[in-house]
Amino acid sequence: QIDKMSARSSQLQEETAALQQALSQLATSQAMMDKLRAEEKAAFTQNKADMEQGLDGIKIALKVLSEYYAKADKAHSSADGAGGSIIGLLEVVESDFTKGLAEMTATEESSLSAYDTETKENEIEKATKEQDVKYKVKESTELDKTVAETTSDRSGVQAELDAVLEYLQKIEEECIAKAETYEDRKARMVAELAGLKEALRVLNEESTDGALIQTASLRGVRRHSHA
């Protein structure tokens, strides 16, 4: 169970690291988009101002020329042809400027719309991944805590078991020691009896009353042995 929890925690940590890397890349991508959008907006603002200023100048020129050549003064009749050509050229330029300004504005609006759409998608992706990271970190932390507590409990049980085994071993050693002491005592008693028997044999051989001494002594030995 502990191994499974540890493996799951490791997997969650790997997934969290991958998500955090993806979030970092997403942030970098968004920063580049923001920079490009700012540059595009600045360029559009400047170009639009220049185009509008140029267009206003052309309109003023057309108005002045139109009013000038519209006068009934015949003194200008010789220049009517040249004036008409200039006015026609200015009208073409005005049309080009108007068309260019419209296209420029449409491009800016399209770029802004694409930027807003992708930015919102990035925000949703960021929020989703951040929430996923939060849950995975929480689960991994809880698993690590459970593993640590379980390991600690198992260590405590093992320590108690070791203490019990040590106590049992101590008792066993004491019992063996007592058994050895009893055997030693028994061996000494047997040796003492053998010594007494040998002494009686010697005395029996040397004494004229050997039979009496042997009989009395053996009775005493038997009583001592039964005791």
C-alpha cells in the first residue's frame, strides 16, 4: 500500500512539473503576443494619424482648387485644362488614401479581434492548468503525509516488536542459565556422592569393621540421595 501511494505521488509530481512547464511556455507566448499587439497598435495609431492628416490636406487642396477654377473670371480660362488635371490627380490620391485608411483600419480591427480571442483562450487554458496543478499538488502532499505517518506507525510497531523479542530473548537466556546452574549443581552432587563412595571403599578395606561402616554409610548416602 505504501509503495502504491509513493508511486502515485511521484506520478502526480511529474504531471505537475509538466503542467508548470506548459504554464511557463504559455506565459512566454502571451508575453510575445502582448508585445506584438502593442507594436501593431502603435504603428496603426501613427499611420492612421499620418493618413488622416494627408487626407485632410488633399481635401483642403481640392476645395481650394475647385473654388478657384469655378470662378467666372475668364482670366483663368487658359489654365482650366491644367487645373482640371491637378484636381483629377488629387481626387485619385484622395481615393487611394481613403481606401488605404479603410484597409488599415480593417486590418487593425482583425488583428485586435484575433488577439482578444487567443488571449481569452490562453486565460482559460491558464486557469484550467493552474487549477489542475493545485489539485495535483494537494493530492501529492496528502499522499506523502499518509506515507510518512504509515511509515512512522510501522516503525513504531517494529520497535515495539523488537523490544518484545529482546525481552523474550532475555527471559530465554535466564531460563537457560538457570537450567545450566541446576545441571552444574546436580553434577557436583553426583561427584560428591562418588567421592563419598570412594572414601567409604578405602575405609572399608582398611578397617576391621569395614562391613559395619559400609552399611551405615551407604544408608546415609541413600537418605542424602533421596533428599
